[in-house]
Amino acid sequence: MYQYDVIDREFLTDRTNEFRHQVARRLAGDLTEDQFKPLRLMNGLYLQLHAYMLRVAIPYGSLNSRQARRLAWIARTYDKGYGHMTTRQNIQFNWIKLKDAPDILDALAEVDLHAIQTSGNCIRNTTADPYAGATAEEIDDPRVWCEVIRQWSTLHPEFSFLPRKFKIAVTGALTDRAAVKVHDIGLILRNGRDGQAGFEVIVGGGQGRTPYVGQTIRSYLPTQHLLSYLEAILRVYNRHGRRDNIYKARIKILVAALGAEEFARQVEEEWGKINAERADLPAAELARIRAAFAQTNFETLPAVSEAFETARASSSSLARFVRNNVKPHKQPGYAIVEVSLKAIGQTPGDATADQLDVVADLAERYSLDDLRVTHAQNLVLPHVKLGDLAAVHAALEAAGLATPNIDLASDIIACPGLDYCALANARAIPIAQDIARKFADPDRAEKVGELKIKISGCINACGHHHVAHIGILGVDKKGEEFYQLSLGGSGAEDASIGKILGPGLSADKVAPAIDSLVDAYLNIRTGEERFLDTYRRVGLEPFKEAVYAQAD
């Protein structure tokens, strides 16, 4: 994990002191809310329905145990005892008092965390594959490049006031666990013909009112030219991006208007004007950053653990957990463990302070002091020895964190919705809870298999409903909450935008409709075909008939 240096820490201290003065002026009435708003947003502080919400950056989703314990302490001390993991691998605290915000930022800075650029028209937290550095699939560790982007983009004077917020995601594996194709810029590490790593550069993805899958504008960019090429993209966006209409300000609108070919031509032209020696990262600096992510402390272990195999054979709950939540590791004798924050009846993505302390302890004891947040609002212990899996499972089970449902129907992504968000039209949390209860039987959930359900409480699509196998969008109909279903989306390497199924449903009919969709799928699938593949084979009509026949 990258460690902050003296300059980083002095900067965070100065930044918090500056904000402390701004908060004092607001509380004294010397600043109006309109004057204060841009200042608080620059420090990750939002004004929601009931209280202030603080969004804390977790760079590329990576935490150590000290940081996780500090987040738990903040949840207990300043919030209502929990935090909410977001689809940008951040954590939000929903019940913050304005007077406490500077103290919280000080507490975060003590463990090398902050809330800078978690809001505003700037480059937000760069996200990555949560299996980075652990999976054998990857060509290179994407965290290295995310840290390069973080250092380059933080308070970059040219890109601090973009036409609109800007999101970048990086993956080093062909299996896309970072949803790179629905980002403003998505970067996929690939090997070139000479065997050297480079990036496929994808631009113009995004969700919201006008969802797009991003388009490749360069199939191979040598890694050493990453920053100069990003600078060229952002300069073209800054030059042409709409500033007169918030709904047409994202880069996806510009790429669609110009066409990917013309946009790429302008980027290449701009790139040719940039002094790469000035703009790109010196090799020595890249080596310094890369050294922070080098794993040298793996033990030499047998590929099979007899103790683990014995424990798995004697425990059906451990066996089910391993089937669904444990993934292969690049190092023999180790495993990647996903920790679900989607227990039946739970608010998707919420973790209590006690649970954060538990996973911090597990990360420190069993996972090389490494913990990850996923864009699917779960956690990952990336480096667990096979022989320790039974002990980790037992500790997770005691903490209510051993739900064996990763990528199954109850592993639902949901935004906070109208329970918290001032922008929302409808609630998302109770809908997610109702649906999850339909799949409380783990045997049925496993029979259904991979099914990605995602819920947004408004068109801003913070719940990623556009790229769900089954997407649910909350809408307002004359003061009542209704929900529009869509099918066939994917945020993975086979990215696609879902198609609307039909008229919106009232809240009480959503969970039964999902039940009907799943029953229809089980009746028409071939072999072990995924829901998404069945939909792509048969189309919308069989599912539409199943839902609206039962809804009438």
C-alpha cells in the first residue's frame, strides 16, 4: 500500500485548518449556504435530506487495518454507528454535524485518508479491480497506475474545474471487476506485440440520464505515456465540454456528438502538442510508486491445505461460503475472500462500526494488513491462507458478515435513495431488502446463479441500474413512488445498457415481479446458462409477459 510522505501530511493538515476556518464562518453566519456550498463540496461534505453527509475517499478501494479502525471510530463517535460503501469504492457517513466536520477530517488525515475530490467537477477517486495484486489474471497491478493518476490529478490546476465530474477506472485483468467501460475514461492493461504492457483507452462511458458504453479510442498506449495522453483527453474535453447545460456536460455527450473517431483524432492532435518529457512520469518516480505495492511477504505454501479440506468437508456453511465468496489467488496456498455487506434484510453496502473493527482485525491477522472495498459495495480480504479460511469464516459468521451470496440475487447494489438523498425520487433500500428476502433460501439462490440486480432511486444512476442484469429505477408519478425495470445490462467486460421492460410498477409489486422474472428464466434457460445469456438469447418478450401477467 502506498504510504503518504511528509509533504502529503502537511498538505492535509493545512487543508483541514483552512476548512475549519470556513466552517466557523458558516456557523457564525458570515457565509451564506450558497457561498459555503462550493467550499464544503471541495471537502466531500454534502447536505442531504436529514443531515450532512461526508464522503471519504478510499483510493482505488485499498485500506489497511489502522485506517479501517479509524473509520469505525468515526462511525461511533460522529455518526449513528455505521458507514455506507459506495460504487466508487468510497465510504459515506450520513449523519454528520457541521461543527464536527473539521475534527473528522483531522482524524482521517492522521491515518492518511481524506475527502478531497470526492465531489465537485474534478477527477474523482480513481477506482480499480478489488482483486488487484492478488489475481493471476492481471497483466500488471492497476493500483500502481491508480496511484500515479491520484498524485497527478489531485488539485491539478488545469483539471480542478471541469465541465462536470470526471471518473476514471483501471483494471489489469481481462475479467472486468471495475466497470471500466461505463466510466468517463476506462483503462485496461494489455500486452502489446512486443510483450510490453500498455493501455486500451476507452472514453465516453457513463450512466445517468443518457447512458453509454465507452468507446475505444486507442487500442494500445505504452504505459510510460499514460499521463500525457490523459492530459490530451482532458484538454479536448475542457475545450469542448458543455458548461451551459449540466445534463449535457459529461464527456460521454461530447464523444457521442463528435463521434469516437473525430474525438480520437482531436486527442491525438492535442497529444502531439504536449511535451511528453514534461508531462509523463519519470521512470524513477514510477519505480518508487511501484515499490509500495510489491508483495514480498507471501509464504511458500502447498497448493492444497489438508486442514482446510477437512474443515470444508465437515461444515456445509463453510463449503457454501467457499463456493460463492472465495476466489483463486495467484500465490499457491492463498485465496481471495469476498465479504458480503448484503445479509438478508440489511441495507446494501452498510457496515457497522463493530463490523469494520472485525474486518480490520481479520485483515491485520490473516490478510497481510490489506482490505479492499469493491464497486459492488462489498469488502475483500485479498490474501488469506487456505489454512486460515475456516477461522476467517467463523469470525465473519459471528459478526454477521458471512452471507454466501457474492454475485447472487441478494447481492444487490443500491444507492441510499429517498431515505437519505435529496436528489432521489424513490426509496431504494426497502426495495432491495424486499427482493433479497425472496432469495433468502441459499439453495434457491445458488440454483439461480449469477444475477446482478441494481437499484437507483433516481435517474442519476448511483446504483448502476443501467448496467444490471435486472435494473430498477425509482421514478416519481404524481407524488407516488414507482419503479421501472430494465433487463440485459452489464458493467463487466461484456458491457451493455439494459432495455426497459415496460410500465413502472408500484413498490409492493417490484419484489414479486423479480420473482416472476427469475421463475421465467429458470423455465427457459439452457443448462447452466446465466440469466444475462438467457436474456440475450431469447430477448425481452418472455420476461415482459411473465411480469405484466402477474402485475395485472
